[in-house]
Amino acid sequence: MARLYADEQFPRVVSELLRTMGHDVLTVQEAGNANQKISDDEVLQFATVESRAVVTLNRQDFIRLHRINPNHAGIIVSTNDSDRTRMAERINDAIAQPKSLRGELIRVVRPSQ
């Protein structure tokens, strides 16, 4: 399964659900990087050094970072969903293929209501 790094705004419950699905999820808070005004670029750099794909709700900034430098361990941008279980399942489905996430930009979009 995937090694993930959940950024500061990513819902903690979704991180926990992804863990129950077999993913190795490290949160910004667990890494000791919370509330330090760390830039998105630094978040991506940390994740890359740790060989973890960033999972984030911050779509615009991380898509921009991917375009600037696609040499990273992966970026998963997701739309927010109040149904946290459905959100975790969508992310899990998007990364379930047994291929590397290195250099990949994965977009996970909430279904229309």
C-alpha cells in the first residue's frame, strides 16, 4: 500500500481511515511540523525526502507545484467531502493500483450530489 503524508488541513479522520485500509499515513502533526507556517513547497520537499506522497485538499497550490517540479514522491489532491468514509474510499480506490506514485498527480473528485 501507499506511504502518504497528510498536510495540515487534511481531515485527520480520513488519515485514520486510510490507515485501516492498509496505507502508511504520517500527518504533519505527527511529524512535528504543525502550526509552523511551513510552505507548501517545504511540505512537498519533506514528503519527497521521506518517500511519501502528499495527500491534500489544497488542490490549486499542489497542482502548481507539480507543474513546476514533477520530481516528487506523488501528490494526491482531493475535494473535501463531509462523508469522510466515502472520501477515504475514493482516495484508496485512486491509489490502489500496484504502481509507484512517484512523479504522479492524482486527482480525486467528490461525486456530484
